[in-house]
Amino acid sequence: MGDLKSSRLIVLKGFLFLFAGAVAASVLLGENFSWRNAFLLVIAIWCFCRFYYFAFYVIEKYVDPTFKFSSLWAVGVYFWKRWRGKLS
């Protein structure tokens, strides 16, 4: 499967992610609602968003400007190789 080229499909994909996340959060909170669970869900979502930003912006701009990450898997492989290189 190739990369999406259509800007309309890219926008649709983004809104489908938003919709899927809203449905998942609604189901989680609907099964066992408490303000504590809602707060923890918000914190978890915020932290994952910040990690994504870190993985694709901070590393590229401040840690290793020569490496362009294409996926979270590539970030993991990069750090694994870097870690192994320091120990060997």
C-alpha cells in the first residue's frame, strides 16, 4: 500500500483518528465513570501526544538533525542501536 497523496483523504484519516479516540474514551469512561478515571485518561492522552512530538520533532531538531524518523518503530530502532553502541 502506498502513501496517501490526496489531501482530502489525509484530512478524512485525521478526523477518523479523532473519532476513534473519542469513541474509545467514551466507552472507557462510560463503563466506569469517575472524575479520577477521566483525569487519568486526559493525562495519558496528553503524555502520549507529547512523546509523539518528542519522537518526531525534538529528536530531529535537537538530538540528531541528520536522522529523519519515519515511524515510532524507527525511533525505537534508533535508540536501540544508539544504546547498544555505547555499551559495546
